[in-house]
Amino acid sequence: MRTPENKSGKKSEYYIYSPGRMARELFLYPICAGLSCYEAGYLLQRNRFDSFLILYVISGSLNVRAEGIDGTAREGQFLILDCYSPHCYGTGEGCTVLWVHFDGITARGYAELAAERCGNICTLSNPAPAVEYLRAILRMISSCKTVQEALLSRILTDLMTEFLISPLPGRKDQGYAAAIQEVISYITDHLEENLNVETLCQRTAFSPYHFIRVFKRETGFTPHQYVMNVRMDTARYLLANTNMQIKEICSRVGFSSESTFSSAFRKAQGMSPAHYRSRIL
């Protein structure tokens, strides 16, 4: 549809999408999407528009002001915006932008995590995949064909994933994720061993303090919390799916005594290992 907005060029187009009940309850879903050619002087101000916005600047620049944001998205940059809060954006020179407003049960989590990692105005080293996902969403909801909502949700999820995994230009910590992933693999393969911070830190080039900080940023847990989570997850699996004795499971998941294991398991699960196994089986 041609947009009725003032100072929006004749080539601008937008499409509204109304998700079904399943999409509203389970998926990410678009609310509207478009390609806008804003003329110089364009300005939009809103108290709220219940959605999250992903916008890509094809040419020109877009000035943005919102909670915690006061800047300019330039050609080749993305904007991640929480439209549940007051916001405004406009352009003094004119710009062409590709955009989608979306929502869903996990939308806020994705948007906040992406903005935390990349910034609300951000540049990706390779923007092409994210741009193509935006174009795919626009093509799908602008066509006259029946839209598969699960597929649409997958494309939106892939779009948001780009902001979570793509390298960011100029970042000095690009190798951190790979280093922490190597440590995670080591934990999984050596669960029965002593996995203290000093041991795990030796798998990286970080100091113990820096390692703990980076590990928590990448996983959401301290190294000790993560190791305990893996041990408890493994113990639950072995209790539910094998005939191994509890003493043997205790050793397999890295505890020196059965009493220590039982105490940790009870704290995590709210019941003893034996009780857990009896309930499952």
C-alpha cells in the first residue's frame, strides 16, 4: 500500500499484518513492514506504538530520540527501537529505510538483548543477511499468498539472531565468545574433574578476574554456577535414563562424596536423587 504519511515519497510502501491466535501465543510476528523514502523534514513523534522496530538505513540518515537514545542512524546502519516507550525520529536530508515492526511472546527479550550487545544504533560487519531477512518479511506479507506463520516467525527469529551472533566492527572482544565456547566444551568433556576457576581460566589467555567477567557476560552465569548447572542437568539425565547407581552418578558428575552430591542435588531440585529417580520411573 502507498503510505499516507506527509513527506513520504511516492515510492514508499507499507503493509499491515494481522497475526492469528497461534502466532500471538507462540511466535514472533510482524505487525507491519515497509520500504519508506522519507523526504527532508520528515518527523514522526509517538507516545507509544506497541511493538519493537528494526530499521535499516539504505541511504541518507535518520535522527532518533527515545529513552536512552539520542543519535543518528546513517547509511548501512540498523536501528533497534522499543516503541512501547515515547519515541521520535525524522530526517533533515531525506533517507530511504527498510523496516519491520514486530512483537510476540519473546520479542522484548530478543530486542533488549540485541540492543545490549550491538547498541540501539548499530553496524554489522556483514549486514546482508539481516537486510535479506527484512526484505523476505516484506515480500511475504505484501504477497497475496497465504502466509505460514511458523515460517514468518522463523525469519524474524533469524533476523534477531543476526544481531546476537554477527561480528561488530571495531570491537576488541570478538574472540571472547569463541574462547568461552571452548571452555564450555571443556567443561562438558571433563565434568568428573575439578573445574575451579583457575583450571578453566588456563584454557584462555584471560586473568581470573577478567575470565569470570567475560564468562558471565557470555553465558549469564559465573563459571561456578555454570559448572553446577551442567552437573545437575547431567545428573538428572542419568537418574532418569540409566540404571547407574547414585554413587556412580555422583562420581561421573564431579562430586567427591555422595553426601555432597545429594545436598547439591536437593538444593537444585528440591528433592534427593533417589526421590527424583523414583518419581521419574
